[in-house]
Amino acid sequence: MNGRRTFLRGFLSVLLSGGAIGGILRILPSRADAREAPPKGKKWYGFGVSVDKCIGCARCMDACKNENNVPKEPFFVRTWVERYITRKNGQTTVKAIAPGDEATPETVSDKTILRSFFVPKLCNQCASPACVQVCPVGATFQTEDGVVLVNEKTCIGCRYCIQACPYGARYLHPKTHTADKCTFCYHRISKGQLPACVEVCPTQARIFGDLNAAASPMSRFLRMNKIHTLKPGLNTEPKVFYANLDGEVR
Amino acid sequence: MNPETMHSLQELLPQIQGYIYPNEIEIHWGLLIVVYPYITGVVAGAFILASLVKVFNVKEVQPLYRLSLLTALAYLLVAPMALVSHLGHAERFYEILLTPQTSSAMAMFGFVYAWYLMAVLLLEIWFVHRTDMIDMAERNTGATRLLYRALSLFSKDKGERAVAFDHKALKVITIVGIPSAFLLHGYVGFIFGSIKANPWWSSVLIPIVFLFSAIVSGIALVVLLYLIITPLTGGKINMKCVDKAVDFLFYAVIVDFSLEMVDFIHRVYQSEEEIKILSEMVMNKLFASLIIVQVLLGMLVPLLLISLTKIFKKRFSLNEDMRKMVYFISVILIQFGIFATRWNVVIGGQMFSKSFRGLTTYKMEFGGIEGLFYAILLLALPIIILAVLLKILPPWKELREEGEAGAEAAGI
């Protein structure tokens, strides 16, 4: 009788004080696994997009799909290009262009159009990534040089990260059944090459580089332009920087 | 690659309204994830009903005590099935327990679940049934005897002190159990509420709304089961008990409804950038499931029906069958309403684009792991488990308190 009582008391107190509650308390800090600032002297990769230079040729999308074995169907993309058309009545329509599209209709003769432009999109490789925070098994993580990657060997395919990404940058790979997204072509940049999309862009609308480097196309881009990021209010601290971004773009 | 998936995605293309990000066409959390919060809600709600008896001393609902505990257990056992089978790699599920990422709300599932199952529900059920199990072991022979021996963890003490300890332990467990039940379902709400990228989910009210809708669904389900099971097993429905339980249900629905209204008014009044697309979604895609089923049929109609029994008390108190009918219809409507609530949260949260410029559509499949049949199976499974549990740990004596005498003879 007494033995049972002591046992139960011990059992209950272990449960009360133990892992369950300790684990829950550790959810609280939202930046638990995010890096605060670029560590000095180390690489900290970022990306630049000159909105005005993009001509909507979609070569970047093609290059990305080929380079990274992204499924060819249009429902899975690591990078895409949006076309914005704002009319004189203030209405804006958006369309994602596709590599196979017929030539995009020219807009000069249409007098109802106020302005029109292309916006390339890709994973923002946030400094404070929401996807990394929510991954239950740590399969999506941030590398030391600031790139967010997915380990397809440990991803359980719960898709919480897809829900948590504010930019729609992630998809579930139909073959591996794991989350997939832009890696800044990590296999290329770790060899000193440029990401495939940057390499093929005919107008240099896409710029890539180390944000810590003193002199590089990337730092020049940041110095010479008025810069904006996507959805800054969510405090994800994107590392894809846009020059001359229109307020309509979300 | 699955050509069927591609085909069904292809079919969705013309249904898109406005602009959505290209990756957003596929709705990732489907019917299974609708079932999951519905099931955990029933668990939490049924437990709260049980604790009305033990902690708050509401003697009238005593007949529902064991039934609600066993209902909670039956549903809790099924809850993880919905989650695990929806994973892209179900075979890696253990990773969430072995190498959980502590910053992830979802990673805590295993711990919250284990805590609730082991430290609350199983413990309480064991203490409630301990002396009964010893009795059963004594009365039976062979395998059955061994089963009850094992279930009672080979305890044999039926002395006064042991029983007194049982009662004390039960009190403590229930007191720990109430915050745990709140934790279980509040936590499920937090999984959605903490997604800042999604304005349909991201709200501090979500865990609280989840909680109250859980209480509503749990009480309603146990009342429904009681109304069905008792006559089936030859017992007599104790109307005092049902009246009291429906009373609590009535207040819970009012609180739940008010909370949802507060959330709604708050959103409309603040009218942030997403308001246009959200109202478009509610008026087009969710009109039937939100306005009609969730609010009208799931809340307002039951509230009205139950109010009628209160307003015309005299007439209804004379006619028990009439009251029974009203309650029966109300609790069924409430079940559909709560299921629609889960649907609207989970599916609704993925129908609009995070660009706030367009809407996609959810196309439910029939077969397959994400299909309707599997979901119905998951919803039926707890009832089957409950039937087995009722057979092993029969609550008939308690169910028929004030019932007729020959209840034992029913033999179930």
C-alpha cells in the first residue's frame, strides 16, 4: 500500500516536472534557431533583384528546373516570374508567366494600362525563417552561410513549413514526398559558381553574392539602389533584396 | 510521379480565381487534418464533462462519467492515426519523438499527447475501474480472468483504505486533467494560430475558440451516445442527467458563438489588407460550410431549439419524449457544426493565396489515404473502439442509475 503510494507520487512528480513541460517552454523564443546578424568574416549569402531589368523571358525558370531536377509540371517551382499590369482605373492583375507561354502580349498600344512590369520570385532565404522554426524534426535548417536547406532524408513530409512560408516558395516534391525549395543552387555556390538562374539571366536582373563582401556585384547593388524586401512586416528578414519594387507586389 | 495527382492538379487550374503563387494550387492539409482537430476536440470536451462530476460535483451528470472517460480514450487512440497517415513519410514518424525540434509547435505533439494519455486519461480510467476490474477477475475464469488481472495491474486490495486512496487519486488526476485537456486542445489551436504567414489562422483567439468548440463537441457527442446507447441496451434514459448536461452544452455553445463573433467583428473592423480576399472566400467558397452549416445549423438552430425547451418549460417538462427529440436533433446538428468549424479553419486557411490576390479550390477525393472513405473510417473507428471498451469496462450500472432494475440482465 505504502509502496504503491510512494511509487505513484514519484511517478506523478516526474511527469509534472519532466520533459513535457520543459519542452513546451522551449517553444516560446521564436528565434531559437535563427541567426541574428551576419557573422563577421564569414560568408552570408544574399540575392538581389532589379525589377526594372527583368524582361520576363523565363529563362531563369527553365534553368532552375533543369539544374535542380524540379518536376516539369507548372505546380512545382523553385523560382517564378510574375507579371503585373496596373490599369488606369487602379486595378492590378497579376499572372505567373511560364517558360512555354506564347510571347507575352505587348502593352504599349493598350491605352488603359498605366504601368506594367515583371517581378522574379524565389525563396527569400530569410534570416529569421518561419519554416525552420516550425519544422518538427529539424529537417529544414539554416546553414552557417545563411541558406535555408531541406534534408530530404529526414523530412517527414508534414508540410508545416509549406504552411508557414509567407511567400509560397515551398512545395511538396511529388517524387520524394518531402518539402523542396530554392537552395540558391547550394551545390554550385559552394564551388564558387553562381546560381543557375543568375547565370542565365540575359539582363542581369538577378544578382547573387556574399553580403559581407566589401566589393562585389551584390554590395554594389545594395549601395546603388533603393532596396525593399517582401512582406517586411512579418519580421522574417528576407535576404532577397528588390530594387525599385512596386507597392503592389506581395 | 503519380499521374493521377498531376491530373487532378491540372483539373484545378481553371477553378483558380485571381492570382495565386504557382506552388499554392495544391491544398496540403486535406480532410485528414480536418478530422484530427475534430477528434482531439471530442477528447478534450468529453474529459471536461467527466470532470464536471469529479471536480465541480455536478451530481446530476454522474451517469455520464464513465461513458465520457471511455469516449475520450477511444477518440484519443485514433487522433495520431489521422496525423501519421497524412505524412509524406509516415515511416519516419518516430523522428518527431526521438529528435524533436524544440522550437516547433508540432514537435510537441508527441509529448502533449503522451502526457494526456498516460498521466491523465489512462490513470483516471484505471483508478475509476480498479475495484470493478478486481471483481471481474474474481467472477471470471480462464483468459477473461487473466485479462482483468492484467488490466488491474494485478492489484487485489479492495480494502477501505485502498478505495479511499482511489478516490483521492481521482480527485488529483482530474484537477491535473482539466488544464491538461485545455493544453491538449489549446495546443492544437496553437499549431494553427501561430502561423503568422496565414491571416486566417494567425490569431490569439484561435486556441480559445478551439477549446470552447472542443467542449461543445465533447459534451454533445457524449449526450448523443448516451441517448443512443441507453435504449439500445434496454435502459431508461435519465432525463435529469440529460437536462443538466444539455444545460452545460447550451452555455458552452453561447460562449463559443460569442468568441467566434468577437473574432469576426474584430477582423471586419480592423479590416487589414487581407480582408478583401477573406470576405470573398467566405462569400464564395465557404458560404455553405461556414454560414449555413457552422453558424446557422451548427449553432443558431440548436441554440434556438434548446431555448425553446427552456422558454416553454411547462409544456416541455410534461413531455419527455418531445424534449428528448429536441436534444437529439440539437446534438446531431452541433456535431455537424463543429466538424464544419474544423473544415473551415483547416481548408479555409489554404484556399486563399498568401498573395491575397486569389483563391484556389479543394477537391476532395473518395479513395486513397487523403480520401473521403479513409476519413469516414477514421471517424467510425473510435465508435468501434468505444464498443470494445464498453464491453471490457461496462458502465451500465452507472448509466442506469435511477434506471430500471433488470439492467444487469441486458448482458452486454
